[in-house]
Amino acid sequence: MMQLIDPFGRAVTYLRVSVTDRCDFRCVYCMSENMTFLPKAEILSLEELERVAGAFVRLGVRKLRLTGGEPLVRRNIMSLFRGLSRLLESGDLDELTLTTNGSQLDRFAPELADLGVKRVNVSLDTLDPDKFAAITRWGKIDKVMAGLAAAKAAGLGVKINTVALKGVNDGEFDDLVAWAGAEGFDLTFIEVMPLGEIGEGARLDQYMPLSMVRARIQERWTLEEIDYRTGGPARYVRVKETGGRIGFITPMTHNFCEGCNRVRLTCTGTLYMCLGQEDAADLRTPVRASESDAALEAAIHEAIARKPKGHDFIIDRNHNLPAVGRHMSVTGG
Ligand code: SAM
Ligand code: SF4
């Protein structure tokens, strides 16, 4: 079996693919209100994305996650899911999944389930319609709730991703835990990361360490340590009262790079070997240079050979500049 091994002995088995930089929301921690999106010529076609993903799978990747921007707003995105689902059928791929804001899930959940998608990550920071509108600027919570119901009805496992935002949703953690437990959804809290310019002062105001989130939750719920892992950086606990799982992803306060198994491809064919570093490899040129995948595979090997050991996020307290200039919507988190 082929394997992609980086210089620190870590096998790269997980590829996240941002299929578009566009989105139907403008979440305050992710995008500015007026985003300039990429011209079409720079964006890989769905066929090109399938070729690149296919090359990674041939070289040893076992798990694919489509993300964005909002993956479900890309035109004809189901044709990419359809193509990739063949790799599930052939046994070359263990898991095909996506991270979505849920706005289009009511439409697509049944087809995703048919294509072999088993779980979806849905981002939702609040249960309050007004706060939801304020955080996402353009989103409607009812649409997301309809999407979640459709996902559940289609038999998809759901994990809710919640960014902990000081002064915004920090009074609601209990409600989120109760709601997710009742719905049978896993719930993962994420710290705000310093990615992309989003506006003066915003980031430091929003940042809240997950140790505080956990302390708040523990005031009302009994949290039991479990060793459940999904291959990602989240640490999970079980809520005794609901039986539900809660995960914590702490890029700012805890370094989880040792077990990193992933790389990220943007919709322009740029491969980031680490979410917190600027170094990247261009895979679009080799894809477009020839119909054979030889140059593409060579470029992938070369990129993995430079995967860095880890990242060092800091929110610069003097200048409040992002640690990395690109927005989260570029690499999809
Ligand atoms: N649009 C989809 C969604 O919202 O789920 C997929 C892409 S979105 C960039 C992926 C995840 O990144 C979401 O859960 C979002 O909350 C999170 N995110 C965006 N900007 C972030 C930031 N600056 N810090 C931490 N998480 C962020
Ligand atoms: Fe869109 Fe997701 Fe970013 Fe929100 S977090 S603006 S839904 S890409």
C-alpha cells in the first residue's frame, strides 16, 4: 500500500479540500463584509479537483473532507461527491465527508447519504436567531435547522462545530450542550484562530480559551473523560446527564501538531502542509500541464517532504495582526 510519510514520520492520510472560496454567509470571525473572491480561471474545475483528490488517494490518503467557503454553494458540487464516492465503493477511501454551514443541507442531505457520506460537520455558534444573524451577517437559522433535521432524517451523523466567542455565545454553552445531547449530535468547541484580516480589534475581543468554556459547562454538567478520537485534534468528554459527546479543539492553548495526519488543498490547487504556516505547494500547474498524473504525483511527494513540524499561533497583542494572512475560508479550517 502506498503511503505519504512526512519528514517527522507522520503518515498523511487525510486531505481537506476547499472547493470554493465563496460563501452565502459572512461570519464575523471568518470574513469581512466585503470580500473579493477569486476569478474563475484560477479555480480548479470539479474535474481537476477530482483528479487531485484521486492522486492523493492513490498515494495513501484514506479520508477526504470537502469544505470551503461553503462547499454546498459551488455549482454542481454533487457531481464531485458522486465521482469521489466511487473511491469509497472501491475501498480505496475510508471516509468522505464535509464541513458545511448547513444552509443547503435540506436540499442535499438525502443525496449525500446515498453517496456514502456517513457524517457531516455543521457549524453553528448559537441557537438564538438574532445572534445567529449577527454572527453570520447573512444567515437564517431556520434554514440551518431545516438542514439539520434533513441530515438526521437521512441517517447522517452530525457534529456541531461551535466557535467560542467571548461576549457573544458564552452565555449559551449550557443550552448548546442540552440541545446537542437531545438531538444526538456531537458538539465541538473551537477557539478563534488568528487567520485573515477581519477588522480592527475584532480578534482579541472574541478570543476565549476553551479551559473557560469547559469550566462553565462543568458548573452544570458532569463531564467524563473518554478516549474517543476521530483522528483529528479534538479531545472528547462525555456528558453524563445527556450521554452526548463534547470535543474541544484548542489550537491557541494546546499544541496538537505531533499527531498531525492532514494537509489542505485550496480551490486554486494550492496545497498547505500546515494550517498555521505560509509555506504552500502549487498543484494547479502540474494538473494543467499534462493529462498524465506523473507531474502531479511528483509535486505531491515534494510538498509532503517539506511538511513542517508544527505551528505557533499567537494573537499579537501589540499589533493585533493575524498570525497568518489568509482567511479561514481559503483553507476551510
Ligand atoms: N462554510 C463551512 C462552515 O462554516 O462550516 C465550511 C468552512 S468554515 C471556514 C470551517 C470552520 O471554520 C467553521 O466551523 C468555522 O466556524 C471555522 N472558522 C472560521 N474562521 C475561524 C477562525 N478565525 N477561528 C476559528 N474557527 C474559524
Ligand atoms: Fe462561510 Fe463558513 Fe466562513 Fe461562515 S465560517 S463565512 S459559513 S466559510
